[in-house]
Amino acid sequence: MAAPMLRCFSRGRWFRIPGPPGVLLLGLRESHSGAQGLLAVQKARGLFKEFFPERGTNIDLPELFDRGTGNFPQTVYCGFDPTADSLHVGHLLALLGLFHFQRAGHNVIALVGDATARLGDPSGRTKEREALEPERVRSNARALRQGLEAMVANHQQLFANGRTWGSFTVLDNSAWYQKQHLVDFLAAVGGQFRMGTLLSRQSVQTRLRSPEGMSLAEFLYQVLQAYDFYYLFQHYGCRVQLGGSDQLGNILSGYEFIHKLTGEDVFGITVPLITSTTGAKLGKSAGNAVWLNRDKTSPFELYQFFVRQQDDLVERYLKLFTFLPLPEIDHIMQLHDKEPEKRGPQKRLAAEVTKLVHGQEGLDSAKRCTQALYHSSTDALEVMSDQELKELFKEASFSELVLDPGTSVLDTCRKANAIPDGPRGYRMITEGGVSINHRQVTNPETVLVVGQHILKNGLSLLKIGKRNFYIIKWLQL
């Protein structure tokens, strides 16, 4: 197979300004239209953290996103490796960054790295990732694509602002790597990278100093990420890569690779990393991931994660995780100062994020579960689905029982294996240790009544003591 062609020209449209190289002055500069530039707005919100390169280019980065120049629209990409079958909250800021570019009329690409996931990104890691089998990676990649496409649809349907948006495309980098042979690829691409430069990266230095060291596969990860950027630059006119702040070294490799081959400038933008209260990065490796896939983290759990955020974080998170205008966020915080016990900012934050990730139905589900669990709402229980109950009471035993005539509270508890046989189980009921649908029952011989002990959806929520739940689905009602 012939070596991959490395074309030294750009398919994108470049606007060159005469004179000395521009200097990036985000936050001070306004676009030619007179409105505050996209990058300055997101810098003010805290979503965009670092920009590379900041100077020495033939065009300033804000110039690329100005509708008043011949550069509009631009294409921006961000990569997501399928090391798991779901994205998590730590990925949301990069996605929000893509959405903000899309809302401004630019085209964005979410790149699923089913090829690079086989190597494992060493950035921010103290040891090598566990190797994944090819089929596992392919399965994870399919799940990530589905999750991304669902969020893109939610964004389009629920957050439209009446303006013309750019496109959102999901690609897989295996599409170009699976066609290449190793020797051909190394011959064409490997010669463009200098070992000293690659070794100088902080992620590489950190791993080389660790007891475990660094594998060749991990070391070459930055080369493949650089080639991804180059491929998207050549085939999609992509000139900006978005990534977490731990990705700056990999983005730099892409910039150097493209600039060396084409003489053109490309750019990198980083978003901040989200950490726990202890300062640990949120993610799968740290074991504290809040997933975006409903099978791993329910809409209720995602909603509660944001409802529980501390007061000193919630304003920052409203700016980072939502599309709410800054004046509206200021108003929300002013109301919060007057009535902090209502936790208004936290609830709005939770609603906005849950709606983006799971849609309106997911938000409604989260609110029903919240009412059922924290407000003992029978009305909420009655309209909950089997899935919602299982998500809400994950540790609960689930039983399907036939409702025989005269079935009593005692019969129900025993059939569900919720109480021990004999006098002890009987006493648990008489002593007030049992409730059905949030209502305490103390007479073991009470016959179950549809509409009271059995909800309209054919379910009963049985609680023994303070923490033990049993979900019963009644058959042949």
C-alpha cells in the first residue's frame, strides 16, 4: 500500500492580514461587527481557559470567528476516546464548547477515537490504561456515538434560539487509520516529528519519571492525535481543536505537525477540568464518574449531583454548564441571596443539564423521582414507570406477585421476602417498621386496597425499616 499522502496545502479559506503577527487579546477585543466576540464571551464565562498559539500567527484567533471576515464559518473539533461505553460529566464542558461554536454558526465535529483508544492517552495519568479488546472498543464507540447524537438532538429541539446554527458531525478516526499500514504510516508521518520535542511534553516527562515508566503505544498517542487534527484540517477545513486543559501538549503536537507540513496556522482552545470537592479530576479512572448514559447514571442521579452543588460553586457552574445569559444568571443569584434555603440556582442548574443530557422526558423523570423520594409524594409514585422505580431504588428487590382475593399486608411482606417468618416478622409490622407507598401500616391483617396500597400503575413500594425497599409489580389486577 502506498504511503499516506501528506498534502502541503489547505482546503480551508485563510484570511491574511498584512503587517506584523497579531497578538491575541481576548476579553479586550471586539469583533468587527461591534459585538463582543465569541471567544471573549466564553472566556468571561470561564468556559475557555487557554488559547494556543497566542501570538506569532498570520491571523488572530478571534478573527477566525468574526462574521465580518471571509473566514466565516469555521470548523472546530474535539476528540472523545471510547475507553468506556458512556461519556461522563467531565466531558460535558468540551461538549458545551462545541455547542457554543455551533450556536454561533460554526461547524463542529465530535471525533470518536476508536483507533486512539487502543493506545490509551497518557495525559494526566500516573500509570498505563488497561488494554481494551478491539470488540470492546467498537462497542464502546457505538455507545458513545449514540449518546452524542442524542445530546445533539436534545440541544437542537430544546435549546433553539431562533438563529441559524452550524452543523454538528460525529466521526470515527478508525475511518482513516484502518486503511493504512504501519510501515507506510510511520514512513510518511514519523519523519515529521522530533524525538526531543515529543519527550519534552509534560505528560511524557511525568510518566517517564514514574516507577512504571511509559509504553511505546502511549508515547505514540500524541502522534496519532496530531494526525487526527491534520486529517480534519485537510478534509474538513478544521483549524481549531478543543480539549481539556490536560490536552494542551497533544494539541501543541498537532499544531507543530500541521504548521511544518503546510506553513499554515491552526489553534487550540482548552476548557477547565471539573474536579471533586477533594480536588480530584472527575472521571472513570478516578472512580468518581457521573455518567451521561442512563444505564449507568439515571436522570435522577444526574439531577441530584447538580442540586447538591455548594453555594460557592453554583454560579460558576451555571456559567459553565448552561446556555443561560449572564444577566439571567446574575438575577438567579440575587434571588438566591434573599432565599438561599430554596436552592434556586442549584435546581435551575440541575434542570438545564439534565434536559440537555436526557431530554425533557429525562428531566420530568428526575423531578418525579425527587418528589417520590424526598417529598413522599404518592402522586409521583403513581405515574412512575418500572424503570424509574428501579433507578430510584437501585438496591431494592423487585418482585412480580399475583393479587389473590384477601391478600393482606402480612402476606405481601412474606411473599416479597421482606420480613422473617414467625412472630418476629409479625411484630415488625405492628411496631411500625413497615410502610407501603410512604404510608405506615401497623395491622398485619389489613387487606390490600387498590388505589391505596396498590397504585394506579399496578405497583407498590414497600419499605422495611429506614433503608430497605421492595418494589412489587402486581399481576392480574
